[in-house]
Amino acid sequence: MTAMLIEKLEKILSGPEFPEHEFIISGCAYERVYAMAADIRDSLKPDDNVFCVFTESGELVAASVLAALATGAAMVLPYALSKTAMREIQKKAGFRTAVTDIPDMSPSGITPLIPREIESPEPLALSMNPDSVFLHFFTGGTTGDSVMWSKTPRNMFEEAFSQSRRFNISRNDRILATIPPYHIYGFLFSVLIPFVAQAGVVNAVCAFPQEIRAALEYHSPSVLVSIPMHYRSLRGGGVPAGSLRIAFSSAGKLNDADGDWFFEQTGAGVVEIYGSTETGGIAAQCRALGDTALTPFDSVDWKIMDNRLYIRSPFISPDIPKDPDGFFMTGDRAEMVDNARFRLAGRADAIVKVGGKRVDLEETGNKLKRVQGVQDVFVFAVNDVEGGRENEICALIQGTLDRETLMAAAARLMEPYALPRQVRIIEKIPVLSTGKYDRKAIKKMFRGCKRPDTGSFC
């Protein structure tokens, strides 16, 4: 298996099968990506065993992947393109060079490397073991602090080859992504998968509904890679039909009505990808095809024990602890469906104790969403002020109602002990560029909030 993967990686590094075929549509041919990769390889210093890739440019990320494989250096992808983010991840990853096209964003002490196209460069050759760390992703942790996850060439390329086969991605496809390539989902579906399949990628990261509609209309992509928040934002306006053959959604659960509406508009079913940065892809489902449960990917072994989902796959980060059989216990509860599929039953860490009672935070959030005037909800728990084992429930509400109306309606839907003790109602819940809730920003909003028995709510 290792020999086969090495052979595939060596073939990729040897040069593009179709040099003049566009990787970035109307922007960059495959041969140019290899020319930039050669310059990165030649420009990295001998002691640059790790380097940052600080860009939204898909071709620059792809060139950096090739350079990492050719030098043996690990690349770092940030969680956001800001000086603050770069300083934070630099402390954790220890890099001194940043491959970038925005050099003015580099803090002092970090050398920007702006790749050029080298004419007739020396061929690239594999210098990295498939099981060595070649990539570091940063994600928001459960506390809101960034967490660094390592990935090997085996983790990423095995998944890229597997997904490109499963979904028939080929050089005839045009891929439009609405998430940046420094997020693992964007990296996999808008850089790595199209690269191994020799597909073309639309040169745009669209975040607003009008931008997504315009890109669909102008570029006529065959594949859309997006997130639940963007599918939700498209509702209420027209979406061009005809060019799309498939759409993907990840980074959270897709609302059923949003997926159904998109299918009615475009004729493209939305494939929901279940997984995380640390685990890689685990399973998928498509309501348009009649799926009511998740089907694990072929390379993923799975089991359910005590209502918890366990997985084993070549996509899992080496940072993750596994049992002696190689299985990792996920944070999700699940139930088996017909011995071949499973259905998620909520987060295991969403169950907390309040007043000695078990409270499901996801259920609390779902009930709050039923209140008229509530558009979205983020619910979390914090330890009580005494620092004991009990918790207080906090709720950030996006909506147009007052607190008294909210709490009166919520009291009719749930037990008193499940009611949030700290509540804030705002116009828009902050989210990251990946569509996930910005936990760090949210929890800052609740700092200094008083308990209801000692003062006012937030």
C-alpha cells in the first residue's frame, strides 16, 4: 500500500499530464503551478523544516504542496489571514518563512517568500515519507483557542484519491468553492482533489449570496463546494440551473429545507460530508438521492459502542489517540441503520449536568429555535462561578425579540433546569470564514456577565 502511494506521489511530482490545462480557470495553467513549486523548493532555506502558506490563492497553495513533498518541509495553513493569526500560529508551529502573495501582512521576524515562475526548472522529486508530517491545520478548539492538527501525505492524498473516484471528479469538471483553501474542507475539495483529478477551479472565493450567484452564472461550474450557511443565504433569490451536476456541503449540518430548495432550483443534489479536521472525511449522505442516514466512505472502518461512534481510517491525524485496534472514539453519539449506515444522535460533549439533571445542549438550542423571532442560536455551558462540577447554560440568540418574550416562550418548551441562565440577543451571531460559529468571539461576549441571582443578565 505504501509503495503504491509513493508511486502516485512520484507521478504527481514528475509533472502535469496536461501542462496547458487550466488549474485556475482563466488564471493559471498546471505547468505554472509546477514552475512556482520549483521556485519555492529552491528558495526555502535548509533549516526551513516548516513554513507557512499565507494566501487565498489556490495555485499558491497547490505549488506549496508540491514544494513540501519535494523538500520534506511541513507546511502550515492558518485559521485566518491576519497578522494576529500569523503571530499566534507562529508561536505554536515555529516557522520563519511564509509563502505568500500579501507580504505586507507578515509580522517582523517572518520572511515573506513570493514565488516566481521558473523557466525550465529542475524536475521535482519526492523527498518525504508518506507517513511524515507534511501539513499543519489550525482550528478553533472547544474553548475557542486555536488547535494545531498534523496531517501526513497518506492522510491527505489517500482521501483526495478516494473522494475523486467516489464522486467522479475529472479534468472535465469546473469547481467553484465558497470556502478558502486554508481550511481543510476547502483545501481538500478546491486544491487537492481537483489537482489529482486535473480538474479546473474557479478563481474566486465567494462568501456573499450575490457573489455565489454571479460566479455560478458566469463560470458555469459543474461542482459547487460550499457550507450550510451559504446554502441558507442563497434561499430567497434565484440560482442559475443547468451547469451543476453535484454540490457538496460540510462544516456543519445542512438544513433539510435548504438542501431541498437548492435541489429544486438546480437539479444538483447536495452531498453532505461528515468529518472533521482531525479525522478527515468519515461518511456522506444526499437527501436528493433518498438518503436518510450517513454511508461511511470505503476506506473508513466504524463501529458503535455505548452509543458512541468509533472510526478507523487512513485519513486520521497522527495526533489523535487511538485504541490498540486503531479506532478513535469521536465526540458524536450515533445509532446504527441497517448494519451499513449510521445516523448521528448529537454530540456526546453536548450533555451537561445542571442542578444534578442531564441537559442536552443541542436539544435546548433546537427548542429555542422554535420560538417565533429566533433566527439562529448558539448554546454552550460554562462551569458555575464556584468552579464546581455543575454548569450554567449560556445562549446567544440571533433574532428580533426581547429577552422577556424569549424566556416566557422557552419556559413553555423545556424544563426550568434546562433554561439558559445567561442570554444575549444580537443581530448576527459571529461566524468564521468557514461558516462555523466563532466560539472565541462568542465567549468574549459573555465575559463579565452576572448570574441572575446576583445581578442582571447580559
